[in-house]
Amino acid sequence: MIPLQEALTLAGRSGDFDKYLTEFKTANPDAKGIESVEFESGKNLYFNQDYQKAIAALSRYISSYPESPRVAEAKYYQAESYYRLKEWDKAISLYTELAGDKSFLFASKVVGRLAELEFKQNRFERAVPYFQQLARLASNKKEQYTAWSGLMESYYLLAQYDSADVYARIILERGNINAGAQNKASLYLGKSAMARGDYESAQDEFLNTLNSAQDEYGAEAKYLLGEIQYLKKENKQCYETLVSLNSDFAAYPEWVGKSFLLLADNYLAMGDTFQAKATLKSLETFPIENIKLLAKEKLKKIDEAELKKASQIKADTLDN
């Protein structure tokens, strides 16, 4: 059976092995050593990205050998299969079961997955303890950074800005853990300050980010800098910031689109309705659907306001 399994795997036909294994077990119910073959069969299906068959094969293995020391690993590959299939709840159930065993070979990966999935589903209160566990269990710099970054973002989204700042500063102090790590940390220090209403500190942090960031974090920093200038009624500076964003960060359409929307608001604040409408109309063919919809809504509101104003003027004229 082992040579057959190896041959089918090399031929890219590992899914066919299940049929032969079933026939062999039926013909040889007392065969020794078949357990490891069954485990490797399910594992191979996972690594060959045949996730549905991997789940079924590993389920049969767990049912057949509940006392096997490989059961935890079988459940891990089941959970990973559900994760790849985006069946989050089933994956979380298995990962949670495995998370209790800190000696498990893939303990840090299990906790990392739980943190990631809870975060993805906007359950930030649940994500925080898992990110904290990951920070303790991390076996490499990548996992360490994932934990700190996850804690920074989760605390920010929970409006716990002081805690978010703690992890942003840890990332900055530990150096360039990976490309963009420091840019992201600096950006989040600015976002926390902005959320508190401390626009001066926020502007300083966004400018710090822009000194080194030519990535998505730089694009967001420049947009938020423009937003602060808009809120402070610094309309000329806002205009200049947003126009430069469109040339400096053209590779990031989400922030380019948002900058055009804010630019339209800025034109309105300056009393230039014509330019505001022209800016919004320029987004009719924008590649991001949500940006197009927001532009359409803003344009509709401007048109409605103009009609209302025209009607009021007409009514006032008749009254006079």
C-alpha cells in the first residue's frame, strides 16, 4: 500500500488512493500498520489542495483511531482544510479544541489562525486574547509581528487608543520587522491621535509616515492628512494634499477614489459647486464600485440642494 500511495502521489492522483485503501481494508481487516497509511493519505489530500476529500479522509481516521497520538495533527489538517474552503465556523471549532494543548506541534499556528479569524469577523474582543497568546507562543519574527500588529489594530478598532499606541511603539522600537511594519505603526499612532481629536499630533505622525512610506500606508496617511486639513477648514492645503496624493499614490485606487470624494467636499466648502460636481462626475467610470456609488449619492444630494435653492429663490421672487 505504501509504494502505491507514493506512486499515486507522484502521478498527481493521490485522490485515487482512497478507493484502493477501502478495498484493501475490506479484504484485510486485521492488517497491521494501516493506521499510518490512512493518516498519510488524508494529509496528502490536504497538501494536494483536495480539501473536501482531506476532511472526509481525516474524519474517518479520527473515528477509526480515537486514541492515536496523531489525532491532534489530523484535526489540525481538517481545520486548515476548512480554513482554505472559507468555512470559518467549522475551522474555529477545531482550532479552539486544539488551542488548549500548548505542547501541540503547531500551537502557535493554531492560536494565530484563531486570532486572524476572529479579527476577520470583526470580533475584536475575542481576537485580542488570541493575539496576546500568539505574542507569547511566537516561534519566529513573523509570528511576533503578526501578534503585535493584530493587537495594535484590534485595540484601535475597539477605541482603546492607549493600548493601540503601546503596540505601535513596540513595533517601532523593535526595528524593521518586515517591509512596511514601521510605516503601519507610525500610521496607527496618527490614527489614534486623530480619533482622540488631537489633530496636531496626528498630522506629525502622518508626516512621519510619509517621510518613508511609498506604500498603502503612505497613501492612507496622505488621505488622512487631507481629511484633517478639511476638518480644520484649511481648504487650500487640503486641495494641494489630495491632488498630490493622486499623483504620488496612483497605484492605490482605493485611496485615490476616496481622495476624489473628499476633494469634492472640499470644493463645496470653498463654494465651488461646479468643480465639486465635475469631480464627482469624473468617478462615473472608476474601477471600484463602492467609490462610484458614493460619488453618485453625493452628486444626487448636490442636485437636490440646487433644485431646492432654485425653488426657494422662485418662491421668494413670486412673494415679492
